Amino acid sequence: MTTELTVSQGSVQSSKEKLVNDLKRVVGDADVLLKEVVSSSADQLTAARSRIETRLGEAKTRLNDARIAAASKACSAAEATQDYVRDNPMKIIGVAALAGLLAAFLLSRRSFREDGAG
């Protein structure tokens, strides 16, 4: 299960990097288009607009891929957690009890300090 999560994490990171690069290219192309608007012909503007639309489409695809990869990773993590809880209920109960005791201890110390300081 850990290997699956690691591979999934790698694909999410890769998708994220590709998306960021695509968005940078779209912004760069839009910047060039804005600078060339004054002195460009209609054909040049059409070509630049087409290039930006293509890059924007690529960025949308990568964003969707990243969303799917993140959702898949979250589902895998949820399934792994559910399997662990189902296979180790006493450990989970023990950890929950320990966390409750620790919280109660910290809250009682805080109450004691506030009462004793005044």
C-alpha cells in the first residue's frame, strides 16, 4: 500500500509541475500578445491567439489530470486507513484513549495554572 501511495504522490507532483509550466507558458504567450497588439497584423494576432488557446487547453488538461490524481491518492489513503482500522481495532482504541488522556491532562494543567496564578 505504501508503494502505491508513493507512486501516486510522484504522479501528482509530476502533474503539478507540468501544470505550472503550462500556465507559465500561457502567461508568457499572453504577455507577448499584449506587447505585439499595437504593431501586429490580423494574421499575427490570430496566430498568437491560437497559440494561447492551445496552451490554455493543455493547461486545463493537466489541471484535470492533477485533480484526478489527487482524488485517486485521497481515495487510496482513505482505503488504507479504513483497512488498518478494520485490521487493528484495539490499537486504534488504545491510541484514541491515550489521546483523550493527554488532552484531559493538558486541559487540567491549564485550568490549574489559570486558577493558581490569579
